[in-house]
Amino acid sequence: MKNRFNRLTSKEWLPFQKSWFRYDTDEKLFKENIRFFIREEPSEEKLFYWGDKEELVRSVCATEDVRMVNISTFDDQPLQFAIFDLRNTLSIISYLSEYEDIKLNILTLCEKIFHCLADRRFIVIMLPNIVLDGKYYPVVWDMALQLSSIFSLKDEKIACTSEPQIAQNKHVFTPNNKIFYCLYFRKDENSGGRYKERHHQLFKYNEPLESKKKFTHSIPSWFILKPQPRKKDEILHPAKYPEELVSMFINEFTEVDDNVFDPMSGTGSTQVASLRAGRNAFGTELSDFFAAIAIQRCQNIVQPTQIDLFGSPNKQQFSILHKDAREITKEDFPMIDYLITSPPYWDMLNMKGAENQAKRVVKGLQTNYSESTDDLGNIADYQQFVSDLTKVYLNILDIMKSGSYLTIVVKNIKKKGRNYPFAWDLTDSLMGKLILLPETFWCQDDINLAPYGYGNTFVSNTFHQYCLNFQKP
């Protein structure tokens, strides 16, 4: 296949497609982006850069035979790529109003860039979310939503750094490493070309409460987790999330004997991890098939029939109801100290032809959660799905203690050529009732890369999942 997009061979192309990367140096960061997004044909290739590393970018451009231009030297030759580097700019601001001024400047500049950028070429914006006066602001997600009125949001990469992030308050959750985002936008038939403000609630209820719990700050902003192979009964579920992940967050957000809850229990990952950690475990599950598996797994921990295999009896309590989470009442469970869950990623399990689904069909395994019309994973309309999922969490708040925490494991979704920022949209819909805490990323490093879009366009392999963290006021 001829590569019409850039200079890279397939061997060079693949590593850049991973949706997260270990950040090494700015020189490597800029070089990899420039090499990937500049086309292969000999020409007066042009790049625009905005940021405080102009000399470094200029030197990288010189080694790659790329001409760096500024806004005043644009000419008839189309721009091939633009980089906006806001990392250091945002690190020194003190007020949200300063960010708003920077954002307006960038959006105005992007409107000009739009007319100079070659069709179906990309821009990237590099920036972190920020903390101002103890409040967490997801400015990355805001910038992405606003810029998507000009260009088409196509992808994201998470830059994982080893730079320490020191906790200022032992009673407020702070991950212990830093990350920044690389957001990729394309000029194409779905681009608006002009800035139109998109309203959201991402900056509401953003001041965390001081907790009585002293945080260990043991969870980094990003971590690599390779779960143990699934057992015979666990593999029956098409999208089980690992007990090892649950254990990390339980140890951070709860104490022994606390009540942990999962409204979409599946085969009981949350409950099993909670019981093993000395917490009480509760939840609901819409599928009677999976609910039975989850209950049996918990029963084997609380009252093991084979002491040598399962250990001594566990004094903790558990209850998993075969019930729609939207119908939970205060009579169903005791007050909850912590919620952790991984909801359906829309109706992606119903997408035909997926490689993982094909493997499950061959083995005679179930490919979706259920055939029920009440199942959130069977809702075809994206906005309806987000709305119904939001109702689940808002309903559960009635049985959660004030100051308690929630962790929701999700990822942004690519479907039929479109990017759906599920993690950001779900957060937006919850911010009227919850306090947003810093997100953390589960980075997967044990999955083979696939050459999506090779030779034509950039489509990453999504190997990072958001662990969205909230606190109930």
C-alpha cells in the first residue's frame, strides 16, 4: 500500500498510533509529530508553531526539511501542520480568567489557520488540565469542545511523564505523577471553520471537600496494569474489568469495613476485590446470568466450601441484586462510602465484525451484555445513552454519604469515523451534582498495535482508559 500521508514506513508508523506514550524530551515529542503529520511529496512543506519552544521546533524543522512560518508569512502554499504548545503557558496562570483569554487568542488564531491549512491535514494542541486555588479545572476538555467547532476532533494521545506532583493537602486526593494531552484536529468536510461557543458544566462544583480520610496518594496520574488471565466463569462476560484495578482505588478511597458499591456488577469484579480488602460489597446487575456468577464468586469468599482453596471465612457483608440500577432505592442497601464501576461503552459491543467479537463467537461466548431493551449497552442513540447513564449515577447519590467518592472507568469512543468524547460528556452531565477530582489513566501495554488508517490518516489504537474521580458534596 502506498503511503500518501507522510514519509514513514509501516514499521515507523505503528509506534505513533499508540494512544499513550512515555514522554522523554521536547525534541523527541516535536520530531515525532512533525515526521508523522508532514506529507511525503517533495514541496515547500510548511509548519506553524505557537508556544515558547520556537527555536527548538525550528531546529527540528531544519533537520526534516520543513519550513516553519508565522502568521504574517503565510502565502499561497498550503500549511501542512500546526502545533499549539500551551504546556508552560498554562503552568504559570493564577486565575481562570487568564485561561479564558489564552483560549480566545488560540481560537481566533485557529480560525485564520483553518483557511491556510491543506484539506484533511492536522493540527495538534498540547496542554494539561490545571489546578487553581485548590480547584481542578479540565481545561483540556473545554479547549477540545470549543476547537471542535472549527476543526474536527479526531484523536488524542496521553503523554505520561515521570515528573512528580506533590500533594499539598493530605486530605485532598492528588495523583503523584503528571500527564499532558495531545489533541489532534483535522480540517475536513465535518469542520465548521468558525468558532462557536459550546456550553458545558465542566467548571461547576470544582472545589473538593477536605476528607476525614488521609490519602496515601499512591495512585499515579498514569499506570500500566496487566491483569491476571480471566478464570473460566469470568471469561463469560464480554467486557470484564480487573480486580487489580478495583483494588488500587479501594485502597486509596476507602477504609476497612467501608461499604463499596457497583451498579453494573457484571461477574463481580468490584465486590470480589472489596471483600478481599476487608470492605463490604454491594451492587446491582441487570443480567440474571451474570448476577448469579457474581453472587457465587462472592459466596466463595464469604463462606468458602473449600477452605484450602478459598481461605478462611470472610466476616464482610455482600449483596448483589438482580435489578436495574435506575430503580435502586434507599431500602435496597446501606449508605455507601465509595462507588467504583465500569459502565458499557455505549453500544460498541453490538458493532459487527470486531476482532474480539469474532474470537468470542468462535468460542461460543456471549458478545454483548444482554439482549434486554433496558440494557444501556443496547441504546443506539449516543445522547440518549449518556443521558440514561447519568440518571443511574444521580439516582445512586441518594444512598451515598456526603464527602464519599466515585470512580468511573470509561474511554472516549471512535465509531464509524467519528470521535465521541464519552469521558468528557459524561463528566459534563454529572458536574451539576458532583465535584470533579483529577483523572487518572489506566494505560494498557499488552495489546498488539493495528495499522488503522495506514497511508491515509491518523487513527490511534486506544490503549488508555479514563478513571474519572468525583466526590459527592
